[in-house]
Amino acid sequence: MKKKILFFMPSFEGGGVEKNLILVANFFAKKPIELKLITASKKYKKNFNNKVNFISPNSHIWDKLGRIPKYFISLYLLFLEYLKDKNFIVFCFQGNIFCILFCKFFKIKIVIRPNSSPAGWSKNTIKKKIFSKVFNLTDKIIVNSYDFKKELKKKFNINSTTIYNPLNSKDIIKLSKYKIKKTYFNKNSLKIISVGRLVDQKDHMTLLKAINEIKNKIRISLLIIGEGNNKKIIKEFISNNNLEKSVKLKDYTKNPFPYIKQADVFILTSKFEGLPNVLLEAITLKKFVISTDCPTGPNEILDGGKGGLLFKVGDFLDLGKKIQFFKNNYKLCKKINYYAQKQLFKYDSSNNLNKYYKNIVEILNN
């Protein structure tokens, strides 16, 4: 009997999670396994191998709704699949708690891949107890950094397997060569870029405060790419502090790489992460990285600061100093960035995709 995997990803939002799912699913499509993807949206369907069978609602109204409604419609679709055929396992990339409880109730094997550090979703005792009990019901947990693995063990006494995000360097370099019509960076300025959803987790306000602090010391041109609930707040800060000439905003784009290629520095100001793909992508394009030392990922990617500069979450004054350090120590920073580039072998796409396949096959065969 042919083995079957149902990927569970209710909401597609254009981030690193989606990129990893696409890479994993397309790699698995080359194997003798039947693949289905349960989601509330079809907008990324063309990015998947045609062997990945989409199970999703016909109506596009779900694209406009939040995550919770998408979780429940996706669970309903999963239930319908269960009624048809019970010979599958679920590989969950999102909505872990909901999906785990559903699968355990119907005695379905489940592998989960949490995407961000527990620091972002376990801030009180009740939540910790819930996550600890529910996560322990899974057949396997895969995380994308060793620091993430340590946090799960420390906070929840949960064992997990670390597999780094598969990095397709060739595609990133190829996509970076696309020509862009509009120029966002000012000439003769330090070109800074930040890519990420405009939400509290990404903390763009710390970046803006740092730019405002040093705007009279360095000529800076900052481009922020992303969409989200904090866009209005960000625009107001830019206007109130007369930063319109120095800071530009651009809505989410599927291909941010030509813009990253034009920059001098990539800055990440997140409060928490998992293993931020965007740092790996920036380093692939030989960009110097300044990042928060947030849980988890940046410290691991930058090897404790050997491959880039780290600063404390929310410390805009230190970030401002780090930007000035890059400006005044370009040759040294070039060596630091070269070190980061040499570490990218850890994220080799083929190696890590094979690890995913090996781990999933183990569960399929048990």
C-alpha cells in the first residue's frame, strides 16, 4: 500500500515557513509517496510540484480571514480526508495545538514543525502546561535550530530533532538578478534593508528609533519590505520624525532579493524567531547582517557574533552604535561577513531535505 503524507498549513502569509514547506513538499514529490496539502488558500499552488494535491475550499473568501477561521476549515477538510482514507500521517507546519489534538483523537500519526521560539508563545504558566502536555502527544517534533531544541527541552521537557532550514542558494542568487524599475535607495548613503511582516514580533519600531537617533550623524537610506497590522504606526513614526527622505516602505513582494542585493546592510529586529531564513538569504547575497540576539536562530546563524553584529532585543541605542560601527569599520565587517558566508554549508538544501525525508519515512514505516 502506498504511503501518504498530508501537509497541514492552514494560512499562507509569504514568510519563511511557506518557503520551507514548498522546498520540503517539492522534494518529497520526487519520492514514491502520495502527497496532499490541506490549506485554506490556493494562492501559492503554482509554487508546488503538480504531484502535491491541494485540498482547500473553492471560495477565495478564506484568504481575507485570520488564522483561527483558517485553522478550523482546514481541520474540517482533514476530517473529510480521514473519512475517505485512514492510511496517512500528518506533517503539520502551522496550527500545531489544534492539529495535534485532532490527530490524537482520531489516532492519526502526526509530525509537527514549530516555527518560532517558545519565547513567543509560552509566556505564562498555564500555556506552558498546555503546550508541554499536548506537544508530548506527537510522534515527532522537528525544529530548525539547536537553540530551539534546547528551549523546548528546558521549558517543556520535550525532546525534538533539529534539521536546519534548507537553503537554495542558487535560486536566491538567480532571483536577485531580476531588474527592478523603481529606486528606493538614495545615492551616497548607507543603504539598509529590513524584510519581514509589519507586526509586533518583528519590532520595526526599534529599527526606526535607531535610525532617528543617528540620522544627523550618518546619511542613511532605509527600505522596509513587508505588510502587517503595524503599518499605520510605522508610517506615523516616519512622518512625526521627518524621516520620509530616509525611510521607504514597500509592500510584500515574492522576490525581495533584487532589493537585498542593492543594500549594504541587512537588519533584523525581531523579538523572537525560529531560524530566520531571511538572514541566511541576506548572507547568501553577501550582505552584512546586524540582528537582535533574540531566541532563537540569529545567534546560531552568526556564530555568537563572529558572522555579524548582535544586539539586545529592543535596544535601539545599541543598534544605532552597531550601524555606525559598520560605517566606520567597513574592511573589518567585510571579513566578518565572509566568515558568515563560509558557514552556509550547514544549511545545504539537499542535505537537510534528505534529513526531512529520512525522519518522515521512519514515522511512516513504524
